[in-house]
Amino acid sequence: MYIPVEQPEYALTSVGLDSVTLASRPGLAVTALAGRDSIAAAALAVRERGITTLLPVSVATGTEYGDERELAHAAERLAALLHDEAEVLPHIRIGSPRMWAALNGRFSTVVRERFHVSSPCLACHLYVHLARVPLAKLLGDVPVVTGERESHGCRVKLSQTALGIDAEIRVLSRAGIELLAPIRRIRDGEEIGAIVGDSWAQGAKQLGCVHSGNYATLDGTVTYDELAYARYLHGFFEPAGVAIVEAWRETAEPNYEAVVRTVLAGPDAA
């Protein structure tokens, strides 16, 4: 189960927290909770950026499968890892199917035909960052920590590139939120293992996604048109994210489909 993204106060009270008390804490950050990369990122944010209190937030996408207790286990591992360095608050799970659908499902044919780029993973990563914005705003514009990495050894992840991460940072900046990506330039999975503990294997003890690897060829390689990808980021990814941020200034529950439709109908999406 998850709490709607658009109800951040309810999300906090569901785990016994309140925004006024929490917002008064210095060194507070919202942190992504997923697999070991997110845990490593949270640890480095504490050690390198002076974060002293972490609110772990996982985001439901509707495409995940597996044992959701793995999220609670990840939160426990994070608390144990940082037991004498920072306070780790109770884990919150949030989601917004309507926002996910507007960014990834409803206009997928239009996006593919216009930009010649097609993968639900791309805007899904934007979605999970946007989903944490209302909570971060409620708590006083606190930063959001992400485990995004530009490189995963020899593997290419189209959803995590330098251009994509930069675009995500700019989108959240428009909301007044700093997106911290402390492990973005760590290439070696062994270095991640050294941070979280070598017993946690890459890809283990986390939820799977039905779309995993959808942009890879039959032999597992990933090739893509870099110019088309850049046009997609400029013409859809970033403006759609910014449009949602701006819509939240008017109402807590905007019509996401209408917002994204307006972006695609605009001159920059040509």
C-alpha cells in the first residue's frame, strides 16, 4: 500500500510524524529508498553533506513485483549502517498512478513518433523524483537524495545518464528542491559494496520491475541515438517535469494528463 503523493501531511502522520516538528530539524533530507545504490547515496549524503536526519521514501510505480518487505529491510539496513551518524526516520511509501500514466503511458505513442525514443524507464525516473517534491516542500524545501549513477561498470542504463540526471536536477530546482546525487560518478559496483557492505549483492534484496531491460537488444547491449535522446530530454522530459512542478503551485492535485498534453502541444515539443 502507498499514500498518495498529493497528500504529504497524511504520509507523515501515517508513520507518526508531523511536518511542523520535523521541519524544525536542521540537517533533514528526504532520501530515496530502493536498492543498495539508494542506501549508498544516503550514507554519502550524511558523510559528505552534513545530513543528520533522513526520511526514507519509496515510490510505487505500479510496475514493480516481489516482496515489498524488502523495502522495510532496506530501511533497517540504512538505520544500522548509520546508527551512530544520523537518525533514520520511519519509511514512507507514496505513489501517484495518474502522474505516472501521464508521463509514461498515455502519450507513449506520441513521444515515440516525435522523438524516436521509447522506454517507460526514462520518465519513470523523473516521476519518482517528482513524487518526493510535495513532501520535501512541506518540510521546508529540504533536499532529496537519489542513488542515480551515470555508469554501472560496463552496463549502460538509459534511465541514468549524465544528461538525464542533469535534467532531473534542473526540474527539481524549479521547485526549489536540491536533488543530491552523491554517487552519480561512482562507476564500480565494488565501491558501492564497500559503502553498504559486501554481503549485499548488486540487484539483490530489492523489488523488480516488469520493464527492466526493455531498451536492451537480444544480446543485452544498449545502443541509442544520442541526438534523439537529447531532443527527448529538451522537448519532453524536462518541460513535462517543470510543467508538473508549476501545476502544483496552483493546486495539490492537478490534472496531470492535461498538463503533459499541453507540453506536447507546445512549440518546444516539435
